[in-house]
Amino acid sequence: MAPRLPALLLVAAAMSRPAAPCPFQCYCFGSPRLLLRCAPGAELRQPPRDVPPDARNLTIVGANLTVLRAAAFAGGAADGDPEPAAPGVRLPLLTALRLTHNNIEVVEDGAFDGLPSLAALDLSHNPLRALGGGAFRGLPALHSLQLTHALARAGPALLAALDAALAPLHELRHLGLAENALGRLPPAALRPPRLEQLDARRNALAGLGPDELRALERHGGRPAPRLLLAGNPLRCDCAARPLLAWLRNATERVPDWQLLRCAAPRALLDRPLAQLDDARLSCGAQDADLAGPELEASYVFFGLVLALIGLIFLMVLYLNRRGIQRWMRNLREACRDQMEGYHYRYEQDADPRRAPAPAVPAGSRATSPGSGL
């Protein structure tokens, strides 16, 4: 029993040690090591420095962080510091970090360095416009990353940075990319070997190509991830045939497959994708759908040309109105003279006194009125 006494004393000392006080501008629930919630509004412009080192869950909501600099949670430089402090491991036990609705626009490389135990990170509902390619490099144990409604202005540069930032997350299990403006999925979002669910609902995806569908397949006995796609403007043409064939063999991997509907062409608008067959997914429908706006534009152009020709014709008539009036008078006088000639000839032909004498037939003998013959 004697050798166990020092160990028991150390455990008792650790349990009797007073908990660290709750940081200023934050709320602690249960104890500081269970849950901290910091929601001071616009007053908090950087992560709090006095978070207890044994904290497990940290939530910062409604602040104005704007920029997450390198090692922001591990002793990095604060705004206005002349020299950055050397990053360290200040929160070794932190497993969940929620940073929603904080007006975060920029996440620099290494912003989460020094958080070796972090398993869940939520950056949803922030207007991200710049993301460092090494933003998540210090999170080897990250299992869940939520970026819902955080990439609404996702241009090519931000998509490339997101692809680079997701590449080192080999332990990622859940990835949330819903409610963004993604026209395509970053390749690195499909490659984590342990990925279990990818939420890509309500984006701008017109479909998934064969390469993306092959990336979702798993080898070596690992289960394939679930994919959520509802709310995307899917284009139901010949390019959607690989996706439809994949859905028929993997409906259990797409829990919302019954909610997938066509946004184009117009002939298939709002039709369920799962109810279509390959014959309906033709590129002829795509050509017809594309020809519709072109025909409408051509009709509008043709109408404008006709209107311009009519306007020019009216201007010519207006500028030559005197010549046209003179021509009309001459034409009217010529018609009157012609009609008077017809009228005079009609009167001459109608007078019997002016009728010509009938011709006498040859061989006939003229007789006097008094002859008896």
C-alpha cells in the first residue's frame, strides 16, 4: 500500500485544485472546463486570452472577430501587438470550438495551431472571403468541420484555397458545405479516407461528373460516405446520366435522393430526378432549351429592325410631303381628264341623231315610196 500513497495524493491534489475563473465577457456553464460561451457583441474583436487551459468546449457567437490570425487560440499576436508571441499549446484539451455569426472574413494560415485535441470546428454563418491554404494544418484530430453559409461569395480563388485547406484533414468524418454558392465540389472534400457524410445541400451544383462519383467510392472495405444534395439546381440532360445511374445503385448513400429535382431544361422543370429514364436525359432537350432564348432574342431583333425600317419610311414621307402632294394633284387631274373624256364619248354615243346611217346591202334595189312594186 505504501507505493500507491504518492499516486493517490497526486490525484487528490489534482481534484482539490480550484477551477480556473471564467474569462471576462464569457459565460461558463457547469464549470470552466465543460462549456464556455462568449457572446459580447462587437466588443470582442479577438479570441479571449484568459480561457482556462482545461476548457473542453468554447463557443464564441455574435462577436466581431473579422480576422483570425495565425495561432489565434494558442498565444499568437493580438491586434496592435508590436511582435507576435511564440505560438504554444495553450488549450491542449479543447475538443469543440464554435465560431458562428462572428463576421469572420479572413482565416490566415495556422489560425488553429496549438489545438491538438480539437475534434469539432464550426465556422458557419460567417462571410468568408479569404482562406489560407494552411488554415487547418494544426488540427490532426479534426473529425467535424462545418462551413454552412460561409462561402456565399466563393470565387475561383476561394475554392482553390478551400481545396488546399481540406487536403491535410485525413481524420475528417463530417463536412458541412450547405447553403453556399458552390458550382462544383472541391476535390479534397471527396478524398478524406474516413469521411462519413458530406452535406452539399442548397448550393449551385448542376450535377456531379464521373470523376467526382468515382472519388466517392471507397476501397479496402471502408463504407462510402453519405451525400446530401437536395436544393441544388440540377440539370437533367445527357450529362446527368452518370449521376442517375449512380443513384440507382446507391440510394442508401443519398438520404435525400427523393428530393432531387430538375431545374433545367424547362421541359423537365421540377421533375424528380429519380423518376426519369435515360431516354428523357437527352442533349436534344438541352439544345432546344438553349435555342428558346436565342429564338426569342432573334424575334426581338427582327422586330427592332422592322420598327427602324418603318421609322425611316415615315421620315422619307415627311421630308417629301410637298412632292407627294404635287404628284397626287397631277394624278388627280389626269384621272379627271380621263373621266371627262369617257363622259363626253358616252354622251355622243347616246344621242340618236348623231348615230351613223345603216349600211345598204349590195344588190338590193332602191324603191321609191310611190312605186307599186
